[in-house]
Amino acid sequence: MPSSKPKILKKEQYDAKLRSYLEEYDKAFLVHADNVGSKQFMDIRAGLRGKSVVLMGKNTMMKRSIRLYVEETGDEKWSTILPYLVGNVGIIFTKGDLSDVREQIMSFQVGAPARVGLIAPVDVTVPAGNTGLDPSQTNFFQALNIPTKINKGTVEITTDCPLVKTGEKVGASEATLLAKLGIKPFSYGLVIQQVFESGSMYSPSVLDITEEDLLSKVKTGLANITALSLATHYPTEVAVPHLVINGFKNVLAIAIGTDYSFPQADKIKEILENPELLAAATAAASAPAAGGDSKEEAPAAAEEEEEEEDDDMGFSLFD
């Protein structure tokens, strides 16, 4: 009867390796590894080497090591990953930027042919165009209801034809056709299921959120708070500028309607009493910025300046 010592030694080595990763890293990806070959795993490990390590193993062994580590060290953050260790999964521990590492992981996708009985992960469509097959293959296309025509001695598909839908099994005829056309419709690699960061688990879609998205959400939130504050007459920091402006407008309206005045109101009253000033100000505001033709227009501008002594009206209400 063979000794069980080698198996025990391997388990101890695996446990020690996993514990060292738990101590060293605080970020990780939980990945699904179905249909990933050994050569592909080697390429992934080599590509991630330096900032990340890939750890595969039996779920029971991983759970046991993590539970013992949490009990002995009191480091509870890794316990959040335990419920997700289901199925053919592994852990990629990393010190790199999560978005960059995710892109690296996704770059190791390998094209695969459609095998008979395989569940299609995506929709498969046969594109229109010349197939390069001889006319004797026409009956084969007809059996699959794919419209064709003979063009220059070869079979040509006239329109794009859906062949297999997501979730359906690939049949023998579909697999044979795709093989004849040299189409590898599926791609396989490590599929990221969850992201672990400092004790939190979240969907990898969160990594798609950009700084612009966050700023947009913050601006929307501030706008909502401002609107609520103004509607309820409850002052908040973001509403204060609007409250001040609205208050100034009210005071200005009183000054215009009465004999009461103040410096800013005097400027408005002067414009209202002299419509020519308003027309001149409007023309000045709508004039194009000074450019290459400004020198040619200088004499005419000089003549207007003689008529309009107050060329800078100082329209700022807060001067």
C-alpha cells in the first residue's frame, strides 16, 4: 500500500503557499477556469509574473487554509471570499492596478472551434461572402437553410445567417460547417467572476467606472441637493451662491422700482434710462474677438471712442 506521506507533504506545501499569499497580498481576482488548457495556463502565469500570481486548487483545500489562516491571525478580510469558492475557480493575487491586471487576464483568450454538443457561450453567425468551396457542397448549405449561389465556380453565401444561439448545443451539421469554413467562433480563457479588494467583493464591471463617471454622479448629486435646498428654503453650502444671487435680484428689483439705490443698482438704472448704452454694450459683446483685421478697423473704432467717452461701462454688478 503506497504511503500517504507525499500527499500530506503536498497539502502542507500548498497550505504554506496560500498562507504566504494571504499575508502578502490584499487584492485578488476570483476566476473561472473551464476550457482553459495547460499551455494557456503557462502563458497566463508567465504574462502575469512579477505583480501577480495564479493559484488553482481544490475548493475544499482553499477554504480550509483560508479558515485556519483567519482563525490563527484574526485577519477577517479574506473570509469574504469563502462563499464564492464554488466550481472550477482559482485566485489571482495581485499588487498591480486592478484595471490593468484585468486587461492582461482578458488578453489571454484563445480561439476554439465549435465542437459537437458544446453549449454556445455566444451567438454564432455565418457571414455572407465567398466560401471557397466547390458547387458540390451546395446541398450541405441547403440542409441548414443557408442561401447560396454559385459565383466563379465556388459557393457564395448571399446573406449573414444566424447558426447557433447563446445557450444552445452545437449540432453535428453546424460544427461541420464551421470547420469547413475555418471559423472558430468561441474563445476561452480565465473568466473573472469577482474582484477582492481589502475585504470587499464586487463585480468586475465596477472597474469600468471612470473618473468622469464619478464626477458626473457627484455633479448630479450636488445639483439635486441644491434644488432641494432652494425648494425647502433650507440653506446648504452648495445652495448659498444661489441664495445670495436671488437675494441680490430681489434687492435690485426694489431699487429699480423705488428711489432707493446703491452703486450696482445705479449702473442698471443708467442703462434703463439710456437705451443707447444698452445697444452699444450689446454690440460690443457680440463683436468678434480681436484678430488679424483689428488693425484695419482701428480708425473707425477711434472715431466711436470719441462719441462714447465711457467705453468700459463696468457692467459687473459686484464692482
